[in-house]
Amino acid sequence: MKAYPYMHKHPTSGQTTISEGMDLRDYFAAMFMQGEIQQKIHVDEFKIYAIRAYRMADLMMKQRKEVPNE
């Protein structure tokens, strides 16, 4: 599943560009990581935060399948 798909029509050429957007899992991970790294951290901790971010994103993707749309 993708986050932020879009279609753009160039104003002068009329050419249409379509982008599927980024993976929803990557979006979830980025949002989680953004909140996590607001704290002062050392460069060595980035890998730990990245692992935690994708674990959280995986849980969010799983939860989306289990909870019906409202």
C-alpha cells in the first residue's frame, strides 16, 4: 500500500506525471522515527531507532488489516 499517491499535470506542456507515492510502511516508520529522534541522540543510536521504527511500522500495518475502516 502506498502513502501520498499523486498526479500532476505540467501547466505548459500538459504532460501528466503520476507517482505511486512512498510505501505506507516507510511512511509509518518515518513518522515514528521523527518523534523518537527529537531527543538528543548519538549517531551510534540511529540503527537502533531505525530498527524500532520499522518494528512499529510493521505493527501498524498489521493493525490496519485487523481493524475495519470506519
